[in-house]
Amino acid sequence: MTAPSPAAVDALAAALPPGSWTRDPFEIAPSLKEWRNRWTGETPLLLLPRSTEETAQMVRLCGELGVALTPQGGNTGLVGGQIPHGEVLISTRRMRAVRDVAPLDDAMVVEAGVTLLEAQQAAAGADRLFPLSLAAEGTATIGGVISTNAGGTAVLRYGMMRDLVLGLEAVLPNGEIFHGLKRLRKDNTGYDLKQLLIGAEGTLGIVTAASLKLF
Ligand SMILES: Cc1cc2nc3c(=O)[nH]c(=O)nc-3n(C[C@H](O)[C@H](O)[C@H](O)COP(=O)(O)OP(=O)(O)OC[C@H]3O[C@@H](n4cnc5c(N)ncnc54)[C@H](O)[C@@H]3O)c2cc1C
């Protein structure tokens, strides 16, 4: 991936609210290392959006300035897709809200930076099960397990992450927000666009929230 020009990175940082990004190498360092030490990356800037709207603003500006982006959740991925090689890094770590748990619908809406464990706990708090489980669940995020289409230990009973997502909210490469947080079980309307984003490793957009199936 081509690293952005220093001028473009300066312009990006200047256009964003203070506190929504960092250039501090010590703060950035843990995000550049894959946990088994297989890949070490580099980035000129770490973006830390707090909301979907802030993510959209960042993505739109990156598009206008020709700056490539790598999304990162919990940085537990095993194939290095979350490690930037010169691109600007955008982390979902501040997007941690459980927006809604609806036991009567057997559904909940959580933001992308919620860990898998936190999502399971939110479901359990409403006497429901969110069945995806894997050893990295204390750190892996909902955005990450969606973007890698994770399977986990209960995959044969409950399916892949692809089968557990009822709806998605995402920021598309032009900065537009895809509002698709549906809860319908029987949804026969048109194309199932969310399925393109699931397993896409951030190549088609940044997942900001998901509506998940509970049992
Ligand atoms: C100990 C261990 C056990 C595991 N066991 C299993 C298992 O049993 N089954 C299984 O299927 N997998 C397993 N995995 C892999 C696991 O699925 C991934 O590590 C996890 O899904 C990545 O989540 P993350 O939040 O850490 O994402 P990251 O590692 O940060 O990112 C992973 C990819 O998703 C992209 N991405 C992250 N967040 C977003 C977002 N919000 N929007 C768009 N793109 C995004 C990144 O760019 C990258 O390409 C295991 C991993 C570990 C470390």
C-alpha cells in the first residue's frame, strides 16, 4: 500500500477534532505489532473515532486527500489484515456502546469496538445467549469477528458470524453511512448488502455497529 504524503497526513490531522487522533509513537506502538510477532507495521497517524458520524467524517476526508486506511479492532487477527504498512490506522476501540438489548426480539445492537466477551455478557444479562465463542474473545471485537467472518467453537450448532448478524451499520469508502441495523428474521427485501461487508476484512467499509441474533 502506498504511504500517504506527509502533507496529506498533516491536512487530515488539522481537519479533525483534537483528541480524535494521535501521532504519539508510544501510544501507537501496540497497534503495530501482531501478537505472535509475525508482522510489524507502521503508520503516520492513528485515528480514534468515538461515533459513527466521526468515523464517516474521517473516511470522507481520507478519500478526499487520497489517504489509504486500515481498520483495526482488537488486533487479534491471525493473518495480519489489521496491521498497517504505511496507511493511516483507524481503531474502533472507543466505540464500545451496547446500544440496545431486546430479549423479546432475540436481538441486540452493539458498536464495533465492543469485545466479543462484552457482547456475550450483555446477552447473558438479558437471559439470552450470543453463541459465538473463541479463545480471543476477551480482546477480539464485534467489528473484527464480523470482518473476518469468525466461526469459533459453536460453529456447527449456530453457524459462522455471517449467520449471526441480522443487520449492519457501516461507513462506506466515500464516507457515506450504510444504515442497515435491521432485526427482521424474515427479510426478503432486495439484495442482502450486509453479507458483502461480512468477511470483507475492511476492504468495502468500516463496520460501526451490528444487530446480532440471540438465542
Ligand atoms: C487465540 C485465538 C483463537 C482464535 N480462535 C478462532 C476460532 O476458533 N474460530 C475463528 O473463526 N477464528 C478464531 N480466531 C481468529 C479470530 O476470528 C480473529 O482474531 C478475530 O475475529 C479478529 O477480531 P479483532 O477485533 O481482533 O480484529 P482485528 O485483528 O483488529 O482485525 C481483523 C481484520 O478485520 C478488519 N477489521 C477490524 N475491525 C473492523 C471494522 N470495524 N470494520 C471493518 N474491518 C474491520 C481488520 O482490518 C482486519 O482485516 C482466533 C484468534 C485467536 C488470537
